[in-house]
Amino acid sequence: MKKVFFTPGPTELYPEVREYIEQALDDNVCSINHRSREFMDIYKFTAGNLKQLMNIPDNYNIFFLSSATECMDRIIQNTVEKRSFHFVNGAFAERFYKTSVELNKEAEKAEAEYGKSFDFDNIRIENDPELICITQNETSTGVAIDTAEIYKIKKKHPESIMAVDIVTSSPFVDLDYDQIDCAFFSVQKGFGLPAGLGVLIVNNRCMEKARYLKSKNVSTGSYHNFISLFENAEKFQTTETPNVLGIYLLGKVCESLNKYGVDKMRNDTLKKSEMLYEFFDGHPFLKPFVSNWSDRSKTIIEINAGSRQTEIKKKLADAGIIVGSGYGKLKDTHIRIANFPMHKKEDVKKIIEILS
Amino acid sequence: MKKVFFTPGPTELYPEVREYIEQALDDNVCSINHRSREFMDIYKFTAGNLKQLMNIPDNYNIFFLSSATECMDRIIQNTVEKRSFHFVNGAFAERFYKTSVELNKEAEKAEAEYGKSFDFDNIRIENDPELICITQNETSTGVAIDTAEIYKIKKKHPESIMAVDIVTSSPFVDLDYDQIDCAFFSVQKGFGLPAGLGVLIVNNRCMEKARYLKSKNVSTGSYHNFISLFENAEKFQTTETPNVLGIYLLGKVCESLNKYGVDKMRNDTLKKSEMLYEFFDGHPFLKPFVSNWSDRSKTIIEINAGSRQTEIKKKLADAGIIVGSGYGKLKDTHIRIANFPMHKKEDVKKIIEILS
């Protein structure tokens, strides 16, 4: 039986991935030199299609790293001398906070209960952090932060660099990059690609900060410091031999989504999320974990299945539908259903039918 | 016309890569959870086959990173508080040295002319470096270091951790891991795989050093510090979502090479290298760059083509054979011919015929 993965990522591959890989093999994409014109054309193609799809301003840099976790690491190294501030309401926001601690920075955090957003009006960010980190879509709990709240924080703290984790909301999330400084994601979520590529989007303020730290002899890391990344990205190259196939495939998926239309894709996502939330809101025992409607992620639908989690997962698996478990302490009681561009309405309907 | 890549890497893919990728897609390797039993089985399979192929002792850890360059970064972070020492006779050894400098360590180096090995008897390593780095096979110049010299250095400096770059000599090089502490490579060279995966092999001395640094509050990095890598590797997992497809493919190539026989593969490599060196030694104007026979790499054959480099490369390319240029300052005058397990004797003969 053919399986369909509704897991938060790695997840179902974008339908044309096999075809794209075959094309890449035919065209020797995995054998070409990463300093060659052919590679530079791939970099340019991917960055261009990504900027178009996600409406990223021209003056923002696209860096290709190996994972979203690496993005966190490099952001801290390159923008923080002393102090970062973190909004933490789940395991991935906590990972960003922990990264700062592990790199010997003074990291402060505002915490919210898992499954809830923040009481933004009553959170005070003190001591002028150099970096403010927020997880726009918390993959571990299914809470999404209203982007307007993110812009408000940035307006209140214009001197701080604002880094936004959009790991499981991209390419759905409609982010105004001019109101933040930095965002990142990995490709095995909403882009439906094999894991092994992280994408970091940074503006000139981040670059200036990295240069300032370097001038003060604060280490900003080695081959993946922002200055090296920038110098290479300007030439459509990378510092080291990168995941060339991953970059190629990302470009192809972005091109395909651009052809389909970003508004149409967003609309599909909204509709599928409404179908799922409506169904679970009316379900006798499978309840959305995030109770507040406006805090609910449209791309990670988290359901409290209590003691019946294994049974529910099995029922779906028997019909070829693979959903995720909860994360961390919610591992044995929750299920997570991803709602990404490659997830079809018919399969969402199938989930609803099976669990009705 | 079908191309055959004799470039130093990225290079010609291992012949069965397309078939392995198709199998991976059929088996949902790119969609499975990286904490699942399926993924753990892949990790175990790959690490096991790699250990068998390269005769790596059981008590050495295999960590999957994203590139050889990342391996350098993590080795410095996790084994050096103050001081590292580097044998530098090419661009990649220089990269290792520079990594240490960029991470604010005191890095010292012994230099040798490009194209030459070191005058080992007259090099004094002073100030008790915590880490000694040597590039066993310098990809930028085609010089290979006799492993016996590496073991001698280690014997003279038993307190120092010995890290060996085998990026373009693995899996050919027959290294006695008990006489070193750490080695690393990337998969787009001798393993003929798509780029985006680095493999780091470390013993318990490296782990002890990382733990000691952590106890002293020296930052050993975040998600890819040795302690996190080890805790996950023990469970056949990784800290972050890794390049799952890359790990899977590496296992399949190792399995295939194990079936073929490592001695047979080494013998093939030696024979092909002899054919090439013999031919170029007798050539009127295409001369091996490394004059000393015992310093010549068996896997990277570097030829000084002088002003006729472009012409020679074109002549080969017209017959479907793609060779590499020289590296850095040797870019416009040298050619590099890789000699990896997937490179066929018939194609080596073809190179010789074309250039005769």
C-alpha cells in the first residue's frame, strides 16, 4: 500500500521530487564542480525562485546551510557578543535558547505554557539584547505567532536583531521581511524535500553586526561565519562543497510553487486547516491541543488523543496515512498532522473519514 | 555524449547511485522520522559497513556531519582550548589551520612547498599542542603522506590528539586507527556520492577532551558538540535532522565495496595510478607535479600542463572525460585526475590514449 506522510517533517515528498532527481542525475548535477558556472546558475535559480515565492527583498542574502539547527548556531555566533532574548513556548524555541547558552552567551527567555502563545503586552525585554529570537510556528506544539506581534516587538526594540524561526510555516507564512532581520527554515518540512539543507535569510544589519564582532575579535565561527557566507553568496557560491542536489531540488520546488501561485497555495493550506480544525473541534475525544483559535498553526495541527493515541495512529496507518506523534513530553498522548503544500485535500478528507 | 567525471570531487557517481536512490524513494527513506527504528537501522547499517570497509575499531565513534569543512570546525571546537599544530602543504591543510585561527585558538604550523611532503625529521613541534592536524592526502596538490610518518609523530607526542584529513584518500587509505585519534572525510570524493555529508571518526580520547573542556566552561559548540553527537550516536541517532538520504547511500556504497573486496579495490586503485604516473612520467610535456615518487597520491594525480592546460582539458572533454583544474594558484596551469573506486580502468586507458 502506498503511504502518505502527514508527519511534521521529514514528511511526504513534493510529488515531482523523483522526476527532479532523475533530471539532476541526467544533467550530472551531483558531479559538477561547486565553483563552476553550472553550479552558480543553480544557486542563482534557487535563490531567485525562493525570493519570488516568499517575497524576500532583493537586498536580503540567502545562505545555504545544512539544517535549521545549524542556522540557530550560526545566528548566535554572528550576531551576539553578550546577550540574546528568546520567546520560548516549545521544544524548538528552547533549542534556540539552549544554543545561545551552549555558546557561552547570556541568554534570557520569556516562557509560555506549551500549547499557548505569549502575553505579549506584559513581557518586558530588558538589558538591550543584541538578538531577539522567536519561533513563529512552534513545531512541537502547533502554536503559531501572529506576525503582527513580531513586528510590534521589533518596533519596540529597533536596535535588537530580530530572528524568526519559520521552519514549519514556510513557504505558507506571509512574512514582511522589512520588519524583521533574519529568518530560517529547513527543506524537509513545507518544501517536501529530502533533509540535509537549511536556508538562512539575513539582511545587512546582521552582516554589519558580524563585521563589528569580527573587528572586536569575537569569534563568529569559521567557514560558516556570515562574512565568508556573504563573500561566497555574492558570487552565487558557497564556502564549502554544499548539498548541491538539495539546492537544486529546492529551486525546482520553488519554481513549481511559483507557477501554481503562492496565493492559491496559501488558500489551499487555509482551507485544509479549516477542514481539520472544524472536524476535531466537533470530535468527541480527539481535541485540538491549542484551544485559542487565533494561536492555532495552519501547518502543524496538534491533537490531544490521550490514551487512545496509539490506536488512532494505527487506524490511520492501516489506511496508509502516517501522522506524527507529539514531541517530547507529549510524545505518547498527542498526534501531529502536517498541512503542507504537497498534502492533498483528498487525503485530508480521508483522515477525516477514517476518524469520523 | 555520456560524460565521465575524473574531477577530485564532486566526481563521477558510484555506478549504482541511481538505483540506490530509487530504492530509497520506494522505501520512503526521505519521509521517515529521524528518531524512528527505520532511521536507526539505516545509521547502524551505514556505520557498520563503514567500519568493516575501513577497518575502524569498534570503540571509535562515527558522527555524521555535513561536510569535511564542518569536521575541521567541530574538531577544533571540541579538542582545543588554547593551541593546535598544523602540517601545511596545500590549500586544505591551510583551511584546517585557518579554522583554528578563526575560532580564536593559537595555531602554529610547519609548512612545506606545494607539491612536496615534509622534512619530518627536522620539524619540531613545540609548546605541547593539544591537537596535531595533518592532511594525509592534500587534494590541492596531489601529495600523500606516508601513514608511517603520521604514526611516528603521534608516538613522539602521545599527549596530543592526532587528527587526520583523509578526504580524498578514503576509502583507499589503509589507516591504523589505533595509532591516531580522529579522521574525517566527505562522501563526494572516493565514495562517489552527492555532496552534503561529512563523516567524523573519533576515539575516546577526543570524547574525554571535549568533556574536560565542557567542565572548564570552554564552549565546545552547540548541537554538534562531541557530547551531543556521542549521546545521539549511541542510540544510532543524530542531534538534528540529518542528511538521511546521504547516510543511506553511504551505507549502500560501503556494502557494495565490502562485497567487491577492499583489497581488490585497493589493488585496482594502485594499478590505475601506476598506469597514469608511468604514462605522464614518459610524456614530453605533461609532467606529474609531485616529483618524488613516494610522495605521490594514488587517488589525486596532479599534472603540470603549463600553458596547454585549457587545450588538454578540452581534448579530454571532447571525448567525454572531465578532469579537474589545479587548485588556487595552480588553477590555470595544472590538471587533476581523480582515481577513485568508481573510475574504470577502461576510462583511464582512454585518457592515456587521448593524450598519447
